[in-house]
Amino acid sequence: MTRTSLIHCARVYLAQSRHFTRRHRGFSFTLLGWAGNARRRAMAEKADPVQVDLFGAQA
């Protein structure tokens, strides 16, 4: 998975965890764990360079 898709998954897991807090409290904590894992995997991947050519040597 790409870094952006992992961050998106983490955000979805967090939103669903908030949704499940009243009824399914145990599953809410599972979703929080999944969100943490997705965030850690996203941070382990290198960020894509954005507009690197702007900071390169100009001719």
C-alpha cells in the first residue's frame, strides 16, 4: 500500500472507532489498534518528494 492510502485507512479506522464506541466497545479498541498500525506503516515509508525540481540547481 502507498503512504497516502495507509493514512486514509487510519483515518477511516479512527472514524469507525468513534462510531462504535457505545455498542461495540471491544471492536472500537480493535479499530484503534488497526489505525495505529496503519499510521506506523505509513510513517515507515518514505514520503514522495514534492516539487524537488524547484529546489535543484538552476541553469
